[in-house]
Amino acid sequence: MFNMQGNLVNSFEVNSGSFSFSKNNMNSGVFIYKVKKNGSIVGTGKLVITD
């Protein structure tokens, strides 16, 4: 996950078909994410976290 300045703020390794995380340790803001499979990007999106 990247912040709007392009800095990597978090990354996760997923070994199953679903994924969830807790926003408890993240600041509010807008984040960009990308999903990779075998080194190739298979999805991207925007995540908005609010208090």
C-alpha cells in the first residue's frame, strides 16, 4: 500500500484467495494498492481509511 506521496506504507503477503487487515495501526487517508501474482500486477485500487 502506498500513500498519496508514493511512499510504501505497508505490504502483505497473501497465500490464499481472501485477505483482510485491521486499520488500527494506520492513519486516516487515501492509499493506493496493487495486487501481484507471480510478479505480475493483477489488480489495483484506492482505499480510503477514516476514523
